[in-house]
Amino acid sequence: MKKRTKKLLSVRGGGSAHPDFSVWRPYTQMRTSLPPLRAVRTEGARIHLDDGRVLIDGTASWWTACHGYNHPHIREAVARQLAVMPHVMFGGLTHDPAEQLAERLTALLPGDLNHVFFADSGSVAVEVAMKMAAQYWLNQGIRTRTKFLAFAGGYHGDTFATMAVCDPEEGMHALFGPLLPRHVIRPLPRDAAGAAALGQFLDEHAESLAGILVEPLAQGAGGMIFHEGEVLRCLRALADRHGLPLIFDEIFTGFGRTGSLFACEQAGVVPDIITLSKALTGGTMALSAAIARTHIFAAFLSENAGHALMHGPTYMANPLACSAALASLELFAAEPRLAQVEAIGAAMGEQLAPCRCLPGVRDVRVLGAIGVVELHRIADMNALKAALAAAGVWVRPFRNIVYLTPAFTIAAEELAFLCGAVRRVLERAPGNIA
Ligand SMILES: Cc1ncc(COP(=O)(O)O)c(C=O)c1O
């Protein structure tokens, strides 16, 4: 342990949970949280730990590993690319994996979502999408549209621009409120009254807005909250009425998670900009994209160099990641992923339903391959997490939510084990669910 860390430990009174603080962990109170489990190998829907235990994975690693871990088709594609060109900068250079991937994505997406800007994480893709919408107006000489409309329950990332469009109360970022630009966060228009209220708000304030940003059908990290396609059709109509770019953040929902390849297809709505990441590479590599329709892209075409999109993450369009994404899309074409999602949804619906009768459970809901058991509250998160791992599953509850987003290739018996473990753990309610 390094000297400074030792000093910190002695000054702050120890830290027995984490013997070494050299790795600063995500969303983790390093003083009080459980030490992380040590993963040594993954395969399919399983995570192997260094102590020999094997956990059935209920998260697909933050919703990325949609084909299961280590799919040979993706592994081989990445290995082939690794041998010839792991990375090359994308400024002034191009390469086949990026061009083929852009072609493939635009062919799969509805409407004229034809212009792909690659980035390296979900948050950055959302930032790029916001920048596209804001500059769409600036390039037309309109400088007053400085706010975005986003929604209660939403989550769009952890960077400063994206924190400002997350739910300010429910999200993890309330602390930063005073540092963030103020946007407009409203309830989703879930019914006629909500649609009328939002309509009226926009009639009065649309001119200050640069765009509307929403996670379609399922708000993920904000609480696994679902809504109907009608909500998105309402947003499309309102965006059209005021000429506002409508951004769908499909970083969670994209690539089959809600039952269709993209959530926007289920709603029959074409957004003006869509963001993708997470399952884009089948859970292999970091990659994201913000993809715009032609009228957005056209606002950047100009003799004026200042009208260009001034963004360029160093590792954007990384060839290894693009190869992984191409291989992942081939798997969606060759294997029955959406049928698997439907079967997973049906099984989770049946197998999680008994949780409804357990004390402390507020709601059980399923959409696509997302299964949610919402509790009234989780008082001792550490105890719940430990109980789940002890039951042989990798499930990461947050706030008052226990959810399953398994790989689409999970075997029926693995899924039954996963749902059974959640039921059993919640039944025993290790003193922490009220
Ligand atoms: C809908 C949505 N948008 C954006 C992000 C941010 O992605 P990243 O963690 O890759 O920055 C997430 C991550 O969970 C997400 O679910």
C-alpha cells in the first residue's frame, strides 16, 4: 500500500472493508461498502470468481453482454482486427470497420437516421447528441435556445452535461445541482392531462429549448420505469409542432432489450437523433454513437468551418470496438435474439410474479428482457448484495430496485436459478427490506 493511502487510512480511522484504496471504485462508498468480488473468467451467463465460485449473471455487465460473455464470433472478429490494426486515430483517417458499422447501423435504424458520429462511452454520446441539437440552432444563427427538455425518472450519464438532464431529485447527482446548468425536467406525458400540460408548457417556452431528450419505453438507471409507446408519439407530435430535435437515448434500450431491436421501432417513432452504446459491441469493448437524421446533419454542412461539429474523442471509432459491433450485429441477424428476449420476458413474468406477495414488495414488472422487483425500500444494501451473491447470482440492486437484465442467450435453467435466487433472498428478507 502506498504511503499516502496508509496515512489517509490512519487519519480517517481505518477502512477494513477495502484493504487497498488504490483503485477508486464506481458508485462506491469506499469506507463502508463490501469489497468487490474478484472475477477471473467469464463465459455465457456466468462469472467465475477467484475463490472458485461461479455466479449466474443477472445484469449482463451493466446491460452490455447481450450475447453472453466471450461469444466466439465476436472474439474471433476482435482477434482478426487486433492482428492488423487495433487502433488508428479517426481525425483525417478512416477505416473499413467504422464505415461498415455506420452502413450497417443506418440500414437497421428507421427513417433517415443516416449520419453516425462515433464516441467511446454512453455519456459522451449523449453529450454529442446534445451538442448536435444545440449547434443545429447555432448554425442557423439562433443563439437563444440554451435549454433541453428532459424527464423525471431519466438518467443520461455521469458527466456534467448529462448530469444536468438526469432526474434532479431521484438521480445520484442532486449534490451537484448548484454547479449544473438548469434545464427543464418535467413528468413524462403519460396520459391526456399530462400531454395537455406539456403541450401548454411548450406553447409558452419552446423557443428557449434546443431539444427534447428521453429514454424511450424504459428509464433504466433512474428506476427501471416503463412507459407506453403513446408517450413517445406524443413527444414526437409536440417536437414537430415546435420544430424541436427529439433525441432518444437508447443506450439502455437499444439492441433488443425492450423486445424490438430499438425501442423507437415499437413506438413507431423516428427520433431526430439516437444515442447507442452498451450492447453495441455485445459487451466486449467501449463504443458509442450519436446518429442524426439528414435535416440535422444538413445544418452542419457549410462553407463556414465554424459550422463543423467540434468533437472528436481520441478513441472514437476504435477499430477493435467497431469489429466487435459488426460481429454483434451479425449475431442479431443469424441467431434468434428477439425470440429469446420474448421467452426471457415470459419466463421472468411467471417466475418473478410470486415476489408480488412478499412483504416489502411494491411492484413486479417486466418489459422485454428487463425484470423488476420494486421494494418499498432497501435499508441495508450491503446485506442484500451479500445475500444475492451467497445465493449464487450476480444481481446489483440500486435504490429500492432489484432488477434482472440477463444475457439474451441465458439458458432456461440458468434464468430459473436466477429468478429463484431473487425470490428466495427476498423471502428471507435479510433484515433490510421494509
Ligand atoms: C440511458 C443511458 N444513457 C447514458 C448512459 C451513460 O453511459 P456510460 O456509463 O457509458 O457513460 C447510461 C448508462 O447507464 C444509460 O443507461
